[in-house]
Amino acid sequence: MKGSLAKGWKAGLATTWTLGKVIFPVTLLVGILRHTPVLDYLIQAITPLMGLIGLRGEAAIPLVLGNFLNLYAGIAGILTLDLTVKEVFILAVMLSFSHNLIIESTVAAKVGIKLWLILAVRIGLALLSAAVINLVWRGGSEMAQYGFIQKSEAAPNGWGEILLDAFGKGLLGIVQLAAIVIPLMLIMQLLKDYGWLTVFSKWMAPVTRFLGMRENTSMTLVAGLTIGLAYGAGVMIQAVKEDGVSYRDLTLAFIFLVSCHAVVEDTLIFVPLGIPVLPLFLIRVITAVLLTVIIAKLWKQPDSSARKEPANEKKYHSV
């Protein structure tokens, strides 16, 4: 027991340090940018595109806030606007696929996934889903009735307060990361040492096989589905180190999770906006499954015997 806890604690600290080096500076930078004209310029730049996906120009505000900051900032932006149910639903679907884009995509790159791939999948799904909903759904023209949501705090006054606020958010991000990753690593180490991880992988085997991945990807999927992409990356990093998760399986897992991570929490927070959340949940799950299965079919599982043939052939010719 002591040995398992020591190994888990060490792995948790190492993972926190690895991700913290990404999350802290990015959080600090975004915290500063939100009080500069940069976000306003981005909003003005994408406003003309809003009509193509069934949104008015001012809907660019929650999209930029949600993608640069997080879902809660995006929701706060929605609360400042008078939108129809259809418009709010489109925004909710887009932000479900594409939020906290800088931090989560940077963390994905840290794990080893190509940054352009993650950005292409997340932004592409957000735009495609919005366009489809706008064309298919003819209802939702009534004005959305917002429920009770906590208002955001007062804006900092002056650069001193802005820097202090951004620095504090960066430190808070590290503390939250450690509070989630370290206990998770302790639990994973205990499960691994006592054989429960193997049992759990077997339970999940039908799901991972259906999605085109091997059994050792199961913990990666569960972590991302429950605690999100950024925090779940800690499990993914550890899985690559200890469980031998291949680059193909890791990429497929990330493609699934960028469509459908923290799926319960990220769906429920939209309830106060007065939109149907069950379709939102189903859209994310069905999209994730279909996209992952299609890519897995196109990207064939590497065969170990096939990989050895070139080496044997080369040896034969050298003789």
C-alpha cells in the first residue's frame, strides 16, 4: 500500500508540473488579453460570418469569450444578449465542441497530439453543427428565458489589478489541477497494483474495440468523459508512459474526447439558459462515436507482423 501511494503521489506531482507549465502561462496571458482590445478585434472580425450559421453579429461575443476563456464566460456573454431559443441552442452546441480552446488544445499538444488536428476537429465540428442546425431546425423562434446564473465579478481597475487577477487565476488553475490530478494518480496506481485496472479495461473492452481502439485506452476515455480534456490529459500522459497506448489510439481517444469530454457537466450548465439539453447531449455523443469510428476504419490498426516485414526483407537482401 505504501509503495503504491508513493508511486501515485510521485506520478501526480510530475504530471501536475508537466501540465502546470502549460496551464499557468496560458491562463496568465488570456487573463491579460481579456482586458485589452484584442478580443474586441476578434469579435469585429468574425461578426460578418455569423449570418451564415444562423446567428446575429453580436453572438460573436459569447463565442469569443467561450473559446478564449471557458464555458462559463461564454454563458455569461449569452446572458448579456436577447436571443431566441434557436440561437442559444446553436451557441450551446458550438461552445460544447469548441471552448477553452487555447488551454485545452495546448494541453493536447503537450500529450503528443498535433495541435492543428485538435483545432481543426473542434472548430470544424462547431461550425458544421451550427450550419446543420440552422438549416434543419425551423422552430425555436421564441425568445430564450434565462434562469438564475451567478453574475461575473466586477472587472479589475488598472493594470496592477489586471495583472494580479490574471496571476491569481493562473495559480488557482494550478491548485485545481493538483487537487484533481494527484488523487486521480493515487487511485490509478492502487487500481493498477491491485489488478483492478485490468478488470476495468476488460469491462470497457467492447466500447474501446467498437471505437477502434485497444483496451488500454479505457482509462483515457473515462478520465476525459468525466473530468474534462485539460485535467484528463494527466491520465493520458501517464497512460502513454506506463500502459503503452499507441499514437493511433491516443489520437482516436482525443478525437472522441474533443467532441464529448466532461459531457455531463458541460451539458447541465446550459440548463438555466432555457434550451433543450437532451438533444445537446445526444448531438455530442453521436457525433463523437460516428467521427471516431469512421476515422478508425480509415486509419487501419497497425499489424505487428506487417511492421516486421520490411526489417526482415532488408536483412534478407543484405545477406
